[in-house]
Amino acid sequence: MLAWLGYDPPDGVLTAAGGVSARRGAAGLAMLLRDLAGRRPAATITLVGHSYGALVVSLAAADGPPQVTDVVSLGGVGAGVQRADDLPGGRRFWAAEAPTDWIRRVPPVRLPGLGFGRRPGDPAFGARPLPVGGVAGHDGYLAPGSAALVAVAAVVLGDVDADPIGDAR
């Protein structure tokens, strides 16, 4: 497992809405992913991002090596694509968005230089849904005991089938 924060997150809403920080971060992460894949060609890589970080990992996955098999968005503001199927490489895209997450109030706009379009947690995006039981607000996705934490662990460990969540949604 590798935790990465190799980019400068945006300061403020207006800076974040432009996406420059996300694109820079994604380029750096994609370069790291290619290096890791070159060193461990048989490994599989799952990218997990929260909030703005979900946008960063989604953009990096689009330019990442084939070892990137899964992308997980937790309370993600966007993904750089309008639908999960638009992500290149046939990667599986997972999303969790709690009913009490303020991210739901972010308008799904995408204009030149502003916004990220449909949120990954929006059912119309087409991501594989992850359960959000026990998640409160925007920051509780990986809280001990949350259903999202258990589901993310299953995705990372490759312990999932076509619909690992079943009736736990």
C-alpha cells in the first residue's frame, strides 16, 4: 500500500473549480504509477481518492499503466469524464457518496475551465456503487466500522465479483 499526496491541493473553491491542481497532480501520479508498474509488472494497482483527490486519481488512471485495474471515488467532486465507461482501459470505477455529504450540493457543471461535470456518486455516472452505511458527512468514508471502509478494502484486495456489494447498498 502506498499513500500519496504529491501535489499542491487548491486553495479555495475558485481555484479548485478550475482543475489546474488536479491535472498537475494527476500527471505526477501517472508518472509514479508507470514507474511502479515498470518495477512490478505483475502487480495490480487500485487508486482510491477522496473529494478533490478522487478527481486526481481518476485523471491519473486515464493516463496510467494497464496495471491500474480499479478506481475508487469517495465523495468525489468529479472524474474528468462524464461516465464511468468513458475512463480508458476498461478499468472498474467504484463510487461512494453518503446522503449527508455536502458534495451532493456541488452543481454538476462542466464549462471550459470550470467544473468537473457529473459526480461519480451520481447514479447516472454509472460507477459501481459502494455502501455508505455508517458514513456521516464528507469525511467519514474510511472511519472504522463504516461499510465504505470494508468495501474499499475488498476492492483493494481484489476480493470482489461483478457486484460485491449485493444488498448491502
